[in-house]
Amino acid sequence: MPLDLDLRHVISPAVRDLIELANLDDFDRARDQITRLRGCTRPINLVGQTTTRNATTGETIRSYSTSDEPTGRLLTTCGNRRTSRCPACSRTYAADTYHLVRAGLCGGKDVSETVRTHPRVFLTLTAPSFGPVHNRPTTKDGKPHPCRCGDHHPEEAPELGTPLTPRTYDYTGAVLWNAHAGALWARFTLNLRRALAAHFRITQKDMKHLLRVSFAKVAEYQKRGLVHFHAVVRIDGPDGHTSAPPAWAGVDDLTYAIATAVRRTGLTVTSDTVGDQEMRWGAMLDVQEISALGDGELTDAAVAGYVAKYATKSAEDSGTVDRSLVCRTCSGRGTIGRRVKDLCPDCEGTRQAEPLRDLPVHQHVRQMIRTAWDLGGLPEFADLKLCKWAHMLGFRGHFSTKSRAYSTTLGALRDVRRAWRLAQADFARTRASHPTPGPDTVLVTESSWAYLASGYRPGEELLAAQTRHEIDQTRADKERAKTEGEVWQ
């Protein structure tokens, strides 16, 4: 006698949803969407349509609508650069940053190879000291020295970067320095141009017709929770990377101007509550020439790799969290309602999405977060939005920036990738009735898109996990083959 069993309570929701996807009319298309995301952890769900027409004849060249998709929506990558949020998209961001920086070092991406003959250095600017911290000092020959506390800390010791005496550590100065680090960099670039003009004994107006300074920089968090900057700084002709600098401008001149600009750069933060704070760069200044022939320690590829690696890091590398701590329900106000203001039911008036005391972080990091939150409540620091950026320990600047004429742009690199994907897309039905437009054809595109949601369906998450596994396995096989090849050599 056959048994009529209902196994829906046995099968997990993800498996049930995957079975529903498999029963769709075009399951291959649904799976292809997920594979194309290359393991994105939280894709953007869009609904809409786009149509490309010949501007002269009005003929439809290409059309697309999410109503034709088996799931009724289009999945696109989240584009998050944080490795902690989306490893797949962060790898893409790192690759784009690598090509952007490398193009400004040795050419490519519409940048001439002659750019590698321009004077250029790799610059590191650090934060000042706000109190002694646990570290791993070494001598010039690499021999380890004991920390000030008397111990030899291992590389992954949790106390590294934390204050030796927390009670005397200047947490207020540290948070305010992070908050003004971007402004300090902007003043440094201005002073660098002034220092170069004074060094060459010309006016800044005349220097614009002779040369310009180009740069690409990234921010990185130290273990003590303070940002420092790595940058490629280059002297170009007046038109940027497309023009050669004067023969009398060299690396020594650039190095001298950088040291001068660092000494002259500073800003004062005024406050009646915590007192005035003088913001300056730290004493650790590192300026190294980038080798043009690849025979030095700092080659084009090595520097581009350094910058790309730093570009995908974030505050989480210093031990903090990767999410905002402001209550979303009340937007950090603590109350809801316009006329009659009631206490926010989610944060109960604290304005915090979660209690700071319960954060899974080190006490040093928690104190920096708490300091940023307290300073954010002061009227004189309202423009710094320290509560919003408390999880970033006060830093609210861009992690990766460049001057206008350094090289190509991230947008241009993404446009090239988008055009390549468009050329590879399956438009068999439209191509069957419409020929490929010629190079002189003017195209007009009309689009209408709307945000639907973020993330996968439960069944799609299983397919995405399989895609991530296959990508990681392929990468591991390549690394193993490379290692074995080096051993045989």
C-alpha cells in the first residue's frame, strides 16, 4: 500500500526554493544570472527595461526587460569594496585599483608608456602619537626588540596597538585626527605644489604652465585604530600623464618638496569643550623612489599591488565592526514623530542600533567608538557626523582617491567591462531580425529601472555558494600549480 507522505517539513526552505527554481521554464537563465555575479554575497535586485534604437531610422537594435526573466528581476553585483562584506566584489575593486595605479606607473589603459620616465615616489604618511602603545620594534637589520612593557609580542597578539596606559591615552585627539585626516591630506597636496614652486623659484601660476603634481593614494588603518596614507606621487608636464615634465625636475626635487610640505601642513580644531587640538602628520615619513627599470625593490607592479591591497581594507582590520551604529528607525535622533515626539521603540532613546558595551571588540576599540559617539553629540563637531562614523573610529574620508590627470578612472574601467559583457550577452532573438549597427551609427538608449530588494532567494543562495566554492577551488588549484612549478624550477 503506497504511503502518502508530506515531506515539506523535512526538506529545508532553501532546498524547496531550489526545487521551485529548477522547475522554472528557463532554469539555465536563472542559474546563469547567479554564476555571472561570481559569488557576490548580497546582489542588488532590479526591475525595469532598456531599449537601444537607431537614432536615424528608429529601428530597435536591442531591448531587454526583466519581465522576460524567469524570476522577474535582474541581479547585479553589490559593488562593495569591503572584503568583510563581499569578497567577490572586493576582488573586482582591487583589480580595478591595481590597473588604475599601474597605468599611472608604466602606461596602459589609454596612458602612454612614457609615463614611467616621469619622476615618481611611493609616499607613506602616518598619524602622530597619542600615547605609547604595545608594538613589535625591530632594529635596522630586522632583529626584534622587546616592547616597552618588556614582552616580545607575537605577530597576532591582541594587545598590539593598544595603549600601555589607557587612562592617559589621548582618545579625543585620536578620534579627531581620524576625522580630519582627509582635510590634512588636502592641505598637504596644496602645500606640496607651493613647496615645489618655491624650490624651483617660480610662481605657482607659472608652474601650472610647466608641470603639475599627480597622485593616487589609499588610506589604511593601523592596529592602533589610526589611519595613514600610502600614495604614488608623480611629476608630470602641464597636461598630466600625456606630457613630459621638464628635464630639470627630478626625484630629488620631489622628495625635498614632500618633506617641506609635511613640516608645513597642519590645522587647528577649536572646541570650548575639549580644548583646541593641533593636527599634524606623524614623525614617521617614508619616501622611496619607484624604479623605472624594474631593478629596484619598488617596481611598478609591486607598488600597484600594495595600493590595490590597501584599497580593499577597512576599519575592520583594526578590530572594529563593519556596520553603522546609528539606529535606523529614528536615524539617530532617539525619538520618532514630527509633532508629538515619542521615544524610539528600537533604541529606547539611546540613538544606538546596538549598545556600545556589547560590541564584540577590544576595549581600546570600544573606547575609541565611545569617544567618537560622545564627541558627535557636541554642537561644535556636528559637521563631522562622528556618530554616523563612530564604527570607522571617526574617519569619514574616501579610502582611494587620485588626482584628475594621474591615469584612467574607475568609471572608465567599469565602462569597458560593461561593454565587453554587453558584447558577450545573448541577444540572439534581436540579432536574428536586426543587423549589428555599424561604427557610424548613432544609438539612443532609453532605460527605466527601479530598486526591488537586496540578496538572494534561499535556493539562489545555494547556487551562489556553489559558485563561490568553484571559484575558490580554481584559485587554489592555480596557486598550487604555481607553487609546484616554482619548486620544480
